[in-house]
Amino acid sequence: MAWIILLLSAVLEAVWATALEASDGFTVLAPSIIFAVAAALSMAGLGYAMKHIPISTAYAVWTGLGAVLTVAWAMFTGTEEPGVLKVLFLAGIIGCVIGLKFVDKPEPRQEFPEPAAGSRD
């Protein structure tokens, strides 16, 4: 469930980034409201995901996928010109995000390591 929430939060990151640009410095009301709501929900989802996914992975997935979706939307709407290299690099980010999902989980750290044998406490 944490991964689904994280992916939805990345989608919301693209929504708030797009709304931020459309708000024209918070001078247009509707995009400003969309920005505020999407940003709050995106952050809340990221916070939830970080309870279950290591911060390094969760943050990289959130920012990477959010950036890809933001650029993809800009290209789809004609705000940004698509290009072969741009699409290739975006695909690379997606590949890295997928890879992070499948790497081995690190061993949990002990908060207070056991004292070495023969050491004084």
C-alpha cells in the first residue's frame, strides 16, 4: 500500500508543479488553490510512504517520477518541445525508479549496538 500511496503522491507532485506555473506567482485563484491542495496531499502521502519505505528510496521515487510526469505533461500540452534525448533521459529516470523498487532492502539498523565482549559499560 505504501508504494501505491507513493506513486499517487508523485502524480500529485506533477499536479502541484503544473498548477504552480499556471498560478502566475499565485495571482490566479484556481491554480493557486489546486497547488495548495495537491502540495499538501502530495507531502502527506510522501510522509506516509516514508514510514514503510526507506527515505532514500521514497524521496528519489517521489521526485524522479514527479519530474518525469511534469515534463511529460508539459510536452503533451505543447508547453515544452519534446526531443529524442529528453525522452531518452526521462525513460532513464523511469528505469531508475523501477530499479529502486526491486533492490534488496538494507538490514535494519540497531538503535543501540550490543557492547563488545569484555568491554566495560
